[in-house]
Amino acid sequence: MALNPHKHPMPVQDPALRAHNFNEVALGYTPEIAFEEAARCLNCKNAPCVQGCPVNIDIPGFISKLKQRDVEGAYKVISASSSLPAVCGRVCPQETQCESKCTMGIKFEPVGIGRLERFAADTHNANPKGETKKPVPNGHRVAVVGSGPSSLTCAGDLAKRGFAVTVFEALHTAGGVLVYGIPEFRLPKRIVASEVEGLKALGVDIQTNVIIGKTLTVDELFEEGYEAVYIGSGAGLPNFMNIPGEALKGVYSANEFLTRSNLMKAYRDEPVTPIMKGGRVAVVGGGNVAMDAARTALRLGAEKVYIVYRRSMQELPARREEVEHAEEEGIDFRLLNNPVEILGYTNPENPRDPRNGCVTGMRCIRMELGEPDAKGRRRPVPVPGSEFTLDVDTVVIAIGTSPNPLIKNTTRGLSVNDHGGIIIDENAMTTREKVYAGGDAVTGAATVISAMGAGKKAAASIEKALLGQ
Amino acid sequence: MYRILKKRILNPTVTLMDVEAPQVARKALPGQFIILRVDEEGERIPLTVAGTNAETGAVTIIFQTVGATTYLLSLKNEGEYIQDFAGPLGEPTKLDGLKKVCIVGGGVGCAIAWPIAKALKEKGCEVVSITGFRSKDIVILEDEFKACSDRLIMMTDDGSYGRQGNVTVPLKEMLENGETFDEIITIGPVIMMKFVTLTAKPFGVPVTVSMNPIMIDGTGMCGGCRLTLNVDGKRVTKFACVDGPDFNGYEVDFDEAMSRGRMYAEFEKHAYESACRLFTNA
């Protein structure tokens, strides 16, 4: 059989339809498509794809199982390295990781590794699972702060090795950014809930409504008998542009906008938590969070949604598939534009007019790409005299976050860098003995999979430190 | 789930509850707040801690029924449960080193001012309290304030109890008569805190205000509670949940905070009305 040069396309909901609902966009491979796609894998000896994976999943190994139609076997191979296969299959930027190294990709399209991973995980999750065998306890206790991807990975890895793990989550639901940040249409909440249930079945104790640094301090965790602490407290305060008008009514950080819609379910018809629905929306930024916010706004009923990004499509950091989906859904990309001011309404006659202080537009300036900066990305430079006004009534700012300040403010001996990120060594240990950290709390906003990689690494270090192996 | 240990109706719209939350009770200090959800589908709302009892694990909250969530909360009875109750959040009010303080509370804000007055009194500070209410029928915590104040001046807008007028009247009189305070701590409607600050300004008395903007997570994640400070001629964005809720009154952009506070006024009104309809019909 001749090798198919093309990756099998992902079946998706029709763009016209999905732009108005919160159901998942990508529907997943059928078994037939999955097995045909698996057949494209060359099973390279040196497996370059594995190097591209932050958690080093045995990719040729699981695809080989799929070739043999052993889906459960494929799942087992994946889950040996990843605690959240159904999540990663959906949200990893495979095009810059595993799939970017795929040998098939040199001449043709790479193997759809992410899609196959999702297929294996979804098939596994769809079938009733037997009783999870709880690992034999090794007598050591570890506290994990936060319940996002890095924390869940760290907790899962440690639990599998017999550690008694308690996860402390500040919000009322476990999952961190997977539940408050990533929207339902990209990562259904039931998927996250099922991964969390999987950890509970392994014996992980999850305590919600506990804010480490406030309800309990890291010192108290040690006093209570935890022998190591992993901090995966995630992204913190949203960054703003520091331009006039950012406090107007109708200006959101992406964190707030997405938290209202996702965690607080403001997308429902009769929500208890409000959100501005409809109208004309500008989302500032070019990352995955910006795409999520723009597509959420569309689904909430916006008549027009812009992405305003100061560089060009080439530099746009979002996952390629999300950009394509956003374009198909009718998101208007205004690239090489930068906001300079958000304009608000004032009724000079009536200071009590409820429209006072509401957004009426956003002044932007056109940009062009100049010399490359220190990171090699071409620096955007404003074009003099090119200002114009975008007619919008809601602005969502998605230009990144700085690490959550709560823990560093309340924990002795924890050093942070200039950006507020917790400093760790090569073993993921912070400047304080037996306190480890990873994920956005260390790096600032990054991807789910890199956070998972960090959680995994920390788990290995903790195991080594506590078991002395 | 968090059990309601005690419920007391303070006035037709203000309720006091002791909620069993031992971890919070052990930690909470005056000025800090908690975030709660009444039920599994509820919204998250911040409420300032009005008191704690480390022995019983009780955290006291005092709230006014202003919207759907506070209405639903007010319907809960002793022995019933609240879905989520997390805290303590925010920085405690700074009380160290103060010898003489004027506490200015307005309306339900008095519920937040009271534990601060109490804590100051316990530290040996001289406490002058001014409380302001619309009218006699909604006055709360009179005995509590009397117990922890060296002097208590009660004001009502309509003169039906105490003196007639707003809280800035006696404050201004005292300052003009040469009375000095190490600090004025004011808690209540934003407009009141703005005018307390303006009243104090000519006399150069430091003013601390307690801001209660719209919040969601309360832990330094969403940025919804941001407010603008004017610091040395520069506009600086701060977050009430992690930087506050207390701020230097002279720096706060009150007008902006008031405008932001009204962002969902229409939605809230509608939600409140439907919640009320739901329960009166049932």
C-alpha cells in the first residue's frame, strides 16, 4: 500500500453551526480513520518525535499498538508517561513538538500524533473501567499546591509510586486552567473531571477551597507532616497594556472573561454570574488564550469579533489548528495593529447615565516589523500617523499573566525572579529545601504540556529526595 | 460543605451568620474577606470577615441582601449548609502602632468596621466611631460599637436616630476643633469613603479605605477587582484581592471604582427579581 502523504483530517463541527454553540469543535477520529492514520507511522528506530514531547511519551510504541488495533494497549503506553492523555491530545501544540520532529513531516505531512493520542484516550475513557488498583503506600506524604496540569501530573506520578498525595486547590473545582481557562468547545469539562476522578481512584486526596499561603502556609504543611511540597499555583494576575481606558466598563482580562464563561458558566442562558454578551468585541493578543477568548465571545453572541495583534501571522504564537478554526468561524484578524487607547462614553448632561464609562471603541495604530529583537522575533514598530478607531463595545486583553503572588508573599525562603516566577534548580527544587515548583508559577504563561513536563520532573526529584534512590 | 452555626437578623435586609470553617477561623484577621458560593450552581461573592472563634471554628459574616446571591444566602437557616467558603483572603488591616483612630462606617460597611474597632480597642488604642445609616430601622451593631468605642457618634440621613446628617459632618467638626487622629479608617459605600477622604484631606490625617469591587476568584487570578491608584502623579493598577482590600484613600480613583461597581447593575436587578419570584411562587 502506498504511503498516504496527508494526515487524515480531523472531523469537525461545521463552522457556521459551531460558532453558536459550546460543543466541542473537533469530533475525534473514528476507529477506521485512526487505524489508517496509525499505518502512516514509520516506526523510526531513533524516534525523533519522542524528543519533541515534553513528557517523552513512547510515541512509536503506542502507535504500533494502534496498528494492531489494540487501543487499550496504546492507552497503557501513553499513560505510562502522561497523566492526562485526553487533555494533551486536545490542547498540545503538536505542530511545534512531537509532530514537528516526525520523519514523515520531512517530505509529507507528519503523523497526526495528537489526534491518535486523543483517540486512544477517548476510547479508553468511553469504556467502563475496572477497579483501579491502588498502589502500595510507601509511607511518605507530599502536598501539591494547585490542581492545574502541572500539579495533576506531579500528583499522579507520585501517587502511582505509592506516595500519599494531597492536592490543595484555591477554587471550588479542581483542574486549574483546564476548567477556568480553556473553553468547553476545546476541552470539555467532563474530560477534565474524568482525569481528576482517575487521580482520586489512585488515592489522591483533593481539597478544594484551600488557598495555600492564606488558609494554610507552606510552613504549616510541613508541620502537618508533609515531607515535600510541590507548588503549581499557576498563572496569576493578568497583564494590562497600561493605556488609557483599561478600567472602563466592558474591558476584561482574558482570565476574567474566560473564568466567567467557563468556571462560572456565564455562557448559559440564565447564568448567575454575568458577562457581557453580544456586541462587537476586540481581543488583544495572539496566543491560545486570545483565540479562546475570541471564539468564546463569538459563541456568546457577538456580532463581530476582532483579534488585534501587533505582529504578523507568522509570529502569532497560538496553536495552528485554533487559528484555522477561528478564521473559519469568522474571527477577523487585525494583525500588525496595536491598541493605544480604549474610548469610553460620557454623557455630559447626565452623570448618572448608566452608559457612562462603557467602552465605545478602541484606538489602534498600525505596526510594521523592524529589526529582530533579542529572541530573534522581528520587533513591531508603530507607523506614524496611522491611528484609527475600531468600533467595539467590549475589549478583552489577552497579553499574558504574571505568576500568582500569594505564595511568594507568604513563604519564607522562596526566591523569585524579576518577573515574579519562582526560581528552581535543575531538580525543580526552589531555593527552599523540599519545596519544589513548576508550571506557570515558574515560567509565566506557557503551555499545558510544558507544565505537565515540569510536574513530572518534580515528581521524579521528590521521589529521589524522599526515597533516597 | 460548610454548616451555618448561627443566624441572626440584624435588620430587615442585613443578616449575621456564623459559618463553621475552622481553617478560616484560625487565620482570619480584621480586614480580610472570604469568598463563598451558596450552592453548586452559585456565583462566587466576597464577604468581609466580621469575626472569628477559633474554638468553635466559626467565622462570622454580615451581609446585606442586595442581589440574587445574598438573597439566596439569607434564606439559609441554622443547621443548613453553604457549598463553598474559602479564605481568609486579602491583607489584614494594619493596626500596629495606632494610638488614636477614627472609625467611620456606613450602612452594612459597619459590619466590617466593627471588628477593626474591636481589635484596635483590644490593642489599647483610643477609638472614636462614627456610624451612618439611612434611618433608625436599619441601624445595626449599636451595642457592639458602644462596647469597643471610647466615643460613638451615630448619624442617620433622616434624623430618625442619633444626629441628622451624613458621617462627614461630625468628622469635620472634630477635625476643625483641633482633634487629631493617627488615622481614619473608613468602610462603606464608595461615595461615602470618597467624601470622608475629601473631608480629612485639609487636615492631613491619613485615611485608609476598604474597597469591595466586583471579584470572581479572589486569589489574584482574574483581575476583575482592579482599581486605579494615583501614586506620585502616576496611575497604577492594583488588585483589591491581593493588594487590598485596604488602600490609602488619597490615592484611590473613587469615581472609576464607582463606575466599575455599576457594571452589572441591570443584570443584578434582573437576577434578584427572578430569584425572588422563584421563591415567592414556590
